[in-house]
Amino acid sequence: MFDPGQVRSALARRASSEDIVVPRWERPDWFATLPLAGLEEDQVWREYVVDRLPKMSQDATTIANYAFTEMLNNAIDHSGADEVAIGLWSGAFEVRFETRDWGAGALPHVQERLGLEDLYDALGELVKGKTTTDPSRHTGEGIFFTSKAVDVFTLESGGLRWTVDNLRDDQAVGGSEITHGTRVRWEIDPAGTRTLSEVFHAYYTDDDYRFDRTKTVVHLFGIGVRFISRSEAKRLMRGLERFREVELDFTGVEDVGQGFVDEVFRVWPRDHPETVLTPTGMNGPVEFMVRRGLPTPSPGDRRID
């Protein structure tokens, strides 16, 4: 696993000798354990957090507010825990947050409620977006957009760690010591200029501001760098009909099989003609197999770009 935020951390270590010997996620500047019963995320932000932040740009403050309230609300509404632990690290080069509960666990909860095969399937659904176990109260957008808005985002649950590094435009999955409950960590540059509206607009496709576009990183859906079977393809494509535009990022994938390609680029588009698929990040062998497996387009057919 890479070290999230390595560049900014190096700068911060120059500013404080203590950071050289103190691990990144120890000694928070503020920490509290709060009962979840009756807790309101916006109230916690106003009463405990906002006055402890360093000087931040308005854009960074808006994103920090959004991420904090979304992740705390997830713990309130979904964890089934009695309490949540909250940590804040306030520095000149980065501001870091953590929420930790000892409830059902985000990934086991999604797996159970959606009837998925394993925790990797559950993670895959979170990566796609629009995944919720309570559609009457949630849109399933909170984790997805938080992971895109902050600089580095990490969710740990069920022994897995999912990291989204927006500074490097990279994602990774690894092991975690968090086997019970959920821990979410994220960090942001206090002088950042990324805006929340830019994050949203990257995944909206019309003037009605509907979340209709997503990007799926193929290598997160399997073990290794080879995707051969139709079952792997079905796992990758499940639920993507919720979107009108889907980018399939093949970065890091070395080989794909004929059955996988046929399922993704012929069978699935035939059954879901309103969704446009765009493969990106393909190496030579993968692009050859994908192009070879594409159906012959008919006039006006824009299902696959």
C-alpha cells in the first residue's frame, strides 16, 4: 500500500520535529467519543469542530463540512452502534479527520442487506456510487462523493481498507485491522481550491443535476490483474444500469478474456441500451481484445464509445 498524502506529509514533517517520530494518526488535536442516540451531525460540526480548524480557504471549508457531516451521518443512520469516536488533526499543510464506530461495519452491512457474495462485492458497489441499504432515506451518494471531494479518503471495514488518493488519481484495496465496525479517515489541504460543485458536476449529465455518470476502476473488482470469466464481468457490471454514462478504467489490468469482453461489451449493452460505456486506460493486449469483441455498430448506436 502507498502512504496517502506522502508529499504533504513530508512538508509537514519539516515544520514539526514531533511528526518525525509520531505516526500520522496518533495524538489528535481534538478527540471525543459521543453517544449516537439523538446525535445530529451538523450540530457536532458547529459546536465541536469548526472553531478548531486552522485558517482554511472557503472551498476547503465547504468540502470539510460536507465530508464530516456525511460520514458522521452514515454512522448515525447505518452503524447500529451506541457511540462514535471522532478525531481531528489540524496542521498547516493538511487537516485530517476520523470517525470510528463499533457497529455492524459498512462493508458487512452492505453485503448482508444487498445479498452479495462477499465483502469485495460490497466494496465494488460502494465504488460505483448510488448504493444504499436504505433508499427511503438515503441516495447512496455520500461515501461516493466524499471519496472524490477530499484529497485522500480511506474506509476500513470487515478487514479491508479502500483508499482513494485524489492527489495521485489512484485507488487501492488492502488489508485492515478493523474487523468490527467502521473507521473512515480523510484529509484535505486547508488552502485547497477544489470546489464541491466541481466534484458534483463531474458526475452529473444534465441540467437537472442528476447523478448519472460514474467511473469504475476495473482492477478493484478482482484479485490480480487478469479478468477472464463471465462471472467477473457480471460482478463488475452489476448495478451500472443506474447510470447513463459509465467509464470503465482498465488501468493496471494486464489481460482480459473473450468471455469477459463479450459479457461486458456485447451482452450487457444489449440488455441496457440506454447506458453508454467508455473503456479507458487499456494497455495494448486489453485494447486488442476489447476492440475485437465490440459488436459491429449500427447507424446511430452510441452505447459504447
